[in-house]
Amino acid sequence: MSKVKLALSSYNPDGLVAFANTVKTAMTGNANFTTPNPTLTAFETLITAASGKIAAYNSALAAAETALADRDAALAALRAGFSQLGDYVQNASAGDAVKIESAGMSVRSAGTPTSMTQVADLALTAGDSPGSVDAMWKPVAGARSYECQVNSADPNVEANWSFKQSTSKSSVTLIGLTSGAKLWVRVRAIGTNDQAGAYSDPATKIVP
């Protein structure tokens, strides 16, 4: 005797809904199954509910990803403003430690490194969803974070580069990109005292 094989755990959410619709269609008006349990009307209600929850989750996920990118952009702008303000305090104080500390800022120790190593081995691969690209690179010793910039025009024109995202890891998923477009990415390391290394050589990828 043959037995039904559903293998429901093998489907992702969208695949499970698609499978449910296929079964509902196949059983509608099927003389072999005249009294399905649950009824096909009830089964369709379950499909509709699942589809709605999937759509709600996808919307919430997209909103969270956008909010994360906006947060990182705002933090990068704040760091840039901090660096500019720090340069002003450095110049106005003429290196007087007491004056620097009176501005609420700390004084670097003599042994603090002044620069970070350039990021190397930057590689790009297709992300898990359309409009996303995964980037990874060799970690830089002493790096507190990394800043990623993107360019969709000409990598040789500095004005075309724009901040995209920051991360504390040596990898990141860039989202919200234009599928089918050619993209260049570069990354630099940021140290514990906001000292920035040189940007990596650009890597390029066609956005999936």
C-alpha cells in the first residue's frame, strides 16, 4: 500500500504556500476525494493566512534592513563630525592635554598607533536575496570597525563613492542595491581612536 509523502519540512515558507495551492487546485472537483478534511474552503483560509503572515514578515524585514542602513549612515556621519571636531580641538589647544580634556575628549597615549593597515583580499559574492551582495576581506589587526563605500558609475572618480554601511566584522551583506547594475565596493579599517586606514582596492560585481 502506498503512503502519502508530504515532506513539509523541506519547503521554505513561499514554497510551502505554493505546494498548498497546487494540492488545493488538484483536489478541487476531484471525484476521488469528495469530503476532504479539512474542507478545501478551510484549507484555502489557512493558505491565505500563511500568505498574509509571510508578506507581513517580509515587509518588517525590509523595514528593519532599511532602518539598520540608515542607522549606520547616521553613525558614520557622526564619526566624521567627531573627527572634524577633534581636529579643531587639537589645533586650538596646541596639544595642551588639560585643554583637550576640558573639551570632554581624551588624550592619546604615546604608544597609540596613528594609522591602520590597508584592507586586503576584498571579495564580492551574490547575496541570498535580489539586490544584495556579500563582501568579505582579510581582518586588519587592531581594527574596531570597517566602513564600506559603493560606486555604481566610475571607480576612478572619487566623488562617485558614497558610504553604504559599517560593520565590526570582516564581512557584511550590502542590501538595497539595483539588480543587474555593475557595482564597485571598497572598504577601510577604523581603529580604536578613529584612525582610518587606506581604502582597499575596489572589487566589482554585477548585483544579482
